[in-house]
Amino acid sequence: MYDDILVPTDGRDNTERAIDEAVELATVHGATLHALYVINSAEIAPGIDFEDLEPIGEEAVEYVAARAREAGVDDVRTTVTHGLRHQAILDHADETGADLIVMGRNRGLERFLRKSVSDQVATEASIPVLVVE
């Protein structure tokens, strides 16, 4: 049913259950798992370069890849990119031909102050989005 599954991660605990679900689905369906970390260009402080944040992103996607490989997922691809989070996720889904996006929802107070990335992705995506709480 699924050939390419995209799991965006921000390296925080709220993505742990989404990673578990994405790995499980990739295992069951024999799908390629795409792990994505987006360096949010809207939140870069003056004096900080994208390059300063790339190692954090690399660590986050490699964590997903290691978990997937341990579970027996043969094809895992990792990407660190820059941009507005929700748009970068949607663009990456299009570029990779993903047929499912699995993502966590932020449970912090900031979700009351602005629209969450998972809500924006779920609203705008042309493919199914599984939001794991």
C-alpha cells in the first residue's frame, strides 16, 4: 500500500512515537523510509549560519535511519534541508514521491500561539498525513 514514507523529525521527544509508527509501517509495507530534518529559515538568529545547525539535523536523521535499519528497513534515505518547515516537508514529499507523511505533533504551549507544522502539512498535503500524538 505504501512505497515511500516520509517522516520529518526535529530531534525532539515529540517525534519519537511518529518515528516508531513510520518505521513499523515501512517494515510492514517494505517501503522506503525518508527521514527529513528542516532547518527553519524563519527562526535563524542573526550571526548563526545554516551550517552551524546542519550537524544537529544530521544527528536527528541518522537516529531515525539507525532505528529503521535495526527494525529491518532496507531502504532508508536521509535529508537535511533549509526552509519554512511545513513547505519544505511538502516539497520533499513531492520530490521523493512519498505516498504517506508520518509526523508528530508538538504538545508544548507554542501550539496555542501559532498554527502547528503538522496542522499546516495535514491541511495542505495532497497525500495522506498521519499525525501521531
